[in-house]
Amino acid sequence: MSGAMTSTAISQGFAASGFEGVRQQFESNLTGGEDVGASFCVSHDAVVIVDLWGGVADGINGGTLPW
């Protein structure tokens, strides 16, 4: 499991071992323009296995508010 990434990262948060592809797709959606900002969290049996966020929360208003 990786910790939060630096401010230059595409996304922040973590994806448990074996779920790296989820992070890759999440970041692809942000860099490819499918999303300007998003968050995504998955838990299984009350254990968080993916918790990601990135981009901006105000894309319509110029994109200055980090997610």
C-alpha cells in the first residue's frame, strides 16, 4: 500500500497491493479528460482497499479548487 502522493501527482491516496490497475485507470480518466476531478473508494468486509482522489472539484469554474 502506498501513501498519499506529492502535490505534483495525478492522484492522491492509495490502492492496496493487487489493485494498482484501479489507480492506473483512475489516473487515465483524469489525464485523458474523461474526468476533471473525482474520488473513488472501495471497501470489502469493512476494509478499505482503494481510496483515491484527484483533479479539481470546480472544473466548470476554472479548475482552481483541488479535489
